[in-house]
Amino acid sequence: MFKLPKYTEQELKKIVEEVIGNNDPFWNIPVFETVKKIISFPDGTETSIAKLLNNSQFTSKQLFDIYNCVLNVCKKIDIVLDSSKWEGAVAGLPYNIPFIIKHK
């Protein structure tokens, strides 16, 4: 059975800050909280960034930025957010498109 490496909150916060490239809590907090949720889900869970953010009041631009940061943090910690079943489809904005969580 797969075991996801455990990250302390401090280790995960540091990874988020490294990926974002600054210490701006406006981006760090939503990205950190979203990645924490993703880590907690088992392989095969289907969700989207918008769902994980609980349909918050971020603008489309902010949601794009959060989406990209979450993807980059997940890559760094070996989690794939697989949205390939939507490839080539007119499915909407990336942060609304569901993905399957896959732990490497």
C-alpha cells in the first residue's frame, strides 16, 4: 500500500513559499490550505481547485494564479493532478475542471 511522505506544516509552508517565490500571505495561505487538502485525499479522489477553495470570492485571475501555484507545489511533492479525461474537450476554466489525485 502507498504511503504519502508526511510533511510538517512548516516543511509544507516552506515548499509553498519556494514555489510562489515570495512570502506574500495572500497567495501562500490559499495555496497552502489547498495543497494540505490534496495531500489528505487518497489516490483516485476527483475534485477541482474551485471545489477545494469552497467557491471562494477570488477573481478569475486570482484563481488562475492559485491553480498554477497548486500544480507546481504538487509536482514538487510528487502528486499528479490528472485531468487527462478532459483533454481536448471544451470543459471550462482550468480551476473548475476536475482532476484525479495520484500520488507517485
